Amino acid sequence: MAALRQNLTGALRGSCPGARLQWQTLDQQFHALRLGGSSSSSSITAAAAKASTSTSTSRCMSTDAQNDSNSNTSGSQTEFRSIIASPENTLRIATHARPVPLSPSYFSRQPVFNDSYLTLQKLMRSYGNLPVIPAGQVERVAWNTLEDTRQTLGEHVKASDYAKCIELVKRLHAIHPTLKPEAVTAALQAFKRNVQPFSNVPNPIVVDKFGRALGVGRRKASVARAWVVEGTGEVQVNGKNLADAFGRVHDRESAVWPLRATARVDKYNVWALVEGGGTTGQAEALTLAIAKALMAHEPALKPALRRAGCVTRDPRRVERKKHGRVKARKMPTWVKR
Amino acid sequence: MSAPNCLRCLLQLRPSVALPRHLLVARSTAAIAIAWTAPFSTTTANNAKTGGGGSKDKTGGHIRAGKKIKLGKFKKNTTADRGKAPAPGERKAFRKKILLSNNNALPVPGLVDLTPEHMLDPQNAATVLSIPDAVVDQLRAVEAFKPTQCWGVFRKPSMLLRTETIDLMNRMKGAAKQKQTLRLVVTGDRITGKSMLLLQAMTHAFLNDWIVVNIPEGQELTTASTEYAAIPGSDPVRYMQQTYVLKLIQAIRKANEKVLSKLSTVQSHPELPQHIPVGSPLMQLANSAKEADNAWMIFQALWQELTARGRPPMLFALDGLSHIMKVSDYRSPAFELIHAHDLALVRLFVESLGGAGAFPNGGAVLAATSRGNSPRAPSMELALQQREAEQAKAADVPQPDPFFRGYDERVQAALRTVQVLKLSGISKLEARVLMEYWAASGILRTTVDESAVSEKWTLGGNGVVGEMERAALLTMRL
């Protein structure tokens, strides 16, 4: 009974009794040498757990997790036999006296990077003749940097090697997308950065069936939504006219600045909602919102609007207060004692 | 440790104090001269302080004093001469000053004086016309001009005739013709030209020889800033404001002199201290108000005379309506607040506006709300919204809030039958005409084309006149 409990505990911890562990480790090593990470390798814990509960001496192979729901001793043994019998899981028998590693970088200190580099070279030999598309039309991808690679692999990758590798990656990436083999795409996937900034493309603003274009702008703590339609130059902000919404003439000017800078004041009507922040922030949030909506109506105005300073969001915010200071930068008053 | 004496001075040739007098004589006169000009200063003031003045520094100011702590080092010199302070009331007079012409502004070619017909013809909508000089004097007498309006930047007082102006003038004319009273309240957003429309109505009245009585600020009557007294024998108690009424009589007399001089009294007024027989000129009655004591009695007599049959039509106007549609700041002898409608002069206006005291000769009672300085009068706001909705034949007339207690029955009753004229922005055409006038006066220094007009129109909150002025004239970038 005590032995059973011990075995059960061991199974829950995912370990095996000592003797079995030893020859399983050897078995694993053998797999690594011969099969190089094929389907029958190394997830042993489920089967080990099953075997240890039944206190049988059966050999632990990987098996499907689905089968273990109503397993008993005889069930697991029959499964084991079926696994042995199935042709895909048959163990290969060594043909050499000394096993030859599958990976050429087996004896290297940096096997992973070297492996991938060799894979790329092999792919290049195979598919280097495929037609490529012009450099300008290649999909932009952010590749892992040298530092990223060193961090993730934990290997000291040489910069020159990495540069050569990335050169290969870019060349393979330039293969015409319709002809690009699956193997190339899969190999390149490992070199892509997890977050792709180039795929983060804003949704294009469309003019809806009523002729409205909705632009959103932000500045400081303010958010503005502006619906721009073709019209005669009427502006309403939060249900008020421009003069009621902004007391300062300067703020009014900055709110409709995209329209003024492009001489479109009397061509469009604006209906806007602004919230948050102060008057300056709201007015300048409106600038951005109206400019974006205007670009939906007339995309050709983008250079003019950029020159007018209406396209880029101003990222400046209030600087945070620091401890030991009165404000962000201000020092406390000097006191003699 | 630094030397107590100035080393530079020691280096120079200088007669020592210890030297006997006779030795000095031996020295050359030139050397002595050099020695005594040593404490040199470029300015006479500094010279006087160091060498010439010699009050505390007998040694020529070159003996160093010990270190002294100088407190208040950064304090400004507060004893700076600021010149003469303005006399009491001078600042306010400057603030309230009304300047109606400016010789630096260019005379606008082709600017025509208003005639009575001009303000009635719809063809003249969106034109700028100038006010005749005689009318300017009359308008000044009734205080129709406001210090906030920028008359002072133009050569000659001129105004834009809007479509609303023409409409209102025609309604006034029609009412006067049928011997009815037009009772109307002008409302609208901030600086949309409400007071200006009142001024235009008064101009029209003066041009057509109406009698004009104007209360320039409703505020002056209810903020407890003029004297008041209970009217003897009145029940419920009413209050008269003699000083203000005296001023009002004088304004009426001065502004309407042309009309009043042709009229004479048709009633006897035995209650007046001065005997004024039937048939004496009305100017005599108006002139009899010399002191505040009997001003209210004379005003009542004058009012009776002016509203007698056969007189010219009358315009009774008031600006700042919300001030008289609330409880005033005056107190009764029991120290209870007096409702503004219990003040006799206010009551006269409110009854005229409400339709109780109709003018038998026709005319108009006009009131304008104010947005700049106005207390909240929820009943008035609600009543005006309701009248507006009723005029527009809207489906849903605003209803009073059942959970709000601040409504005033008397105000509701007073405004039950008035008409409402809501002002908003001017049209683009009117904006263009106005801007052309500004440009012709040399104040607006841009080409007045469609883009400039629409830009200012938009910046001015969809054509709010005052805001357009602010955007175009008052924030000039020259």
C-alpha cells in the first residue's frame, strides 16, 4: 500500500521510479540521435503516470492523452503493443556502430542558430532560382535583430554570421509570393519579430453613404471626433457654434486650421464632439480630427495638410511630478535652516 | 582680510591728512588737482553722491564698510512715482465712455444717411447705412449706444440693415398704422446684435417722429443702486425711484424735443405742485421736473399726456430683460425683498409688455434679453422658449420642470402673449457687406473675397456679428 502511494505521488509529480528513469533517459538520448525530434519522442509524463499507477514494468512510450480516461493495466498494455506494432512508430535500428548525429551542429556550442543557418542555405540552394519581385514591392517585415536572437537562443551569435543569415532571409523573402514554397515560409517565420509594426496599418477612413467622414484626433488629454461633410462652412462643436465652444479666437482658428490651410472653409461642414482636457487641447485635437476626415474626402490634400502641421499627432503630455520636487522640474524653495 | 582702505586710492597721489599744511604748498598744483579728481563719476548724480555731496563719506567714499546683511535685497522699489491717481469716478467714466467717431478711420465713399423709407424696403437688406447726425444726438440722449459696441473705430456711426431689422421695422410700422402695440422680446445668443436691433428700432422711431422712452439697462432699476420710496397710499405697496425717473424724464425731454415741442397738454394735473393749465406745451410739463422729489408725479402726468388719444406712436424699450423678471435687491420696510414688478416704473414697462397698458396711438414695446450680464430667470427663459415654439407651431412646446420650484407666476403672466424674435448669425451676404464696410473704413486690411468672408463667418461662430468683429477687428495682426 505504501509503495502504491509512493508511486502515485511520483506519478503526480511527473517522475518515474529510479531504475526505469535511467533506461528511459538512455532511450531518449537514442531518440535524439536517431530520430532528431520525430513524432514518437519524449513526452513521457502521461504514459509514465499511467504505468506507475498500475505498478507494471511496461516501457513508457509517448501516447495520446485522450486514451488515459478509463485506462487500466491491461488496457495500457494492449495500447503499448499496438504502438509497437504500428509501422510509423517502429524504432529504427542502428546501422552504424557509432551513431552519426543528424544535425551537423551536434558538436557545436551553438546548435540552434547554426541549424537554422544551414537550413536557410539548403533552401537557398533549392529555391534560389525562383523569380523574385522588385525590392519596392516586397512585403515589409521586421526581422529579429541580433540582440533579439542572442537573447532568445541564449547563444553567442556572431554579428557577421547573423548579417549573412539575415541577408539570406531577405533574399528568400523576396521570392515571388505566388511561387514561394511552404518550406521557405516556415523557415522564415522563425526570423520574424513577434510584433510586426508594419502590419499595424490604421483602418482607412471612408466616406459613408451620407457623405460623412469621421476623423478622430487627440491632443494632450482631449479626444475629438469630427464628422466632415460637404457644405457651406458651418461648424458645430458639442452642439454649440464655434464661437460658443471656444472663447479664444486663436483656439477657433486652430480648430478649423486644416480647412483654412487648404482653402476649404466654405466647402465643408463640420459636426464634432470633443471631450477631455482643456480648451487648447480640445481645439488642437479638433485640428487633427478634421484633417483626418478631410483626407478621407480629398486624399490629395495630405502633403498640404502635412505642411500645415495637421497630420502628425503631437505626443507631448504633462510631464509627471517627481518626488523631491515641487512640480516636474521645480525645486523647493531654499530655506536657510 | 582685506585692507580697510581702497588700494587704488593709496596708489594715487593724494595729500595725506597727516601732512602739515605748509608741505602741501610745495607740491605742484597739477598733482593736487589730479588727487582731488580721483573719485570720478560719469554722472552728476553719482558724482554728487561720492565726491561732490560728501555727506557721510568725508574720505571720498573709498573706505570700505564691513559686510552688512542686506535684507529685502530683491524687493522692488515701492516708492516709485506713479503719477496722479485718477479722481473718483474717472475710471468708470472712461470705461463707460461712448465714442461715436474716429477721424483716423477712412470716410466710406457712397455711404448714405438713413431715411425713414430705407428701413422698410426689403431691397435694402444687407446694406450698410449711416445714422443721420440729428438721430445720433437723440440716440445718445436715450443712451441707446453701448460702450461695448465698437463705434469708436469708424468715421461715422453706421449700421448694417439685416433681414431681421427690415422685418421688425415693418412690423412696427404695421402696428402703428393700425394703432396697435407691437409687444416683442428680442432674444438670441451672445453678441448676435440684440441691443443693436433695439437701437435700430429706436432709429426707426426717431426717423418717423415717434416718441421714444428707453430704459437702457434693466439692471439699474433692480440692483438697489438708485433711491426708492414707497408710493404713499398705494395698496399693495408700490415703490417709486425718483432719481432714476428724473433722469428718465430729462432723457425723454432731450431726445423727443422735436415731437414734444409741437404737443400741448390735454388734461389738467391738479396733483402737481406746479400749475400746468390745459393747453400748455408738453415741454413745459417735462421741464417742471427739476428735483427728484416730485419726479414720479410728473412722470405719471407726462405718461398720461403721452398716451392720450391723438399723440404720435410711442416706442417703449428696455434692455436686459432678465433683471426685471426676478425679485429685486430692494427691501421693504419689513426687510423683505421686493419683487421687481412692485417697482412702479418696472411695473409700467411690464404691463405695457404684457398687454395690460396698451398704447391708444399704437407703437411698440420692445425688450431685449442680455447674455453678458444677466441673472438666471428660469420663468422668463421658459416663457420665451414656449412663445418661440408656439410661433413656430412646433409639435412639442417646452413644459415647466415639475421638480423645480424657482418658477415665478408673475413673470409667466407678464410674458404670456409677447412675440419673440430670436437673433442668430448673419448670412454670408450680410457678412460680406459688413466686411466690405470695414475694409472701406481702412480697418480690415485684407481683400474681401469669398474665402475671407467665409473664413471670418466660420470663425465668428456661423456669422455671429460680435464674434466676427472680434475675429476680424479686435484681434488685428498688423
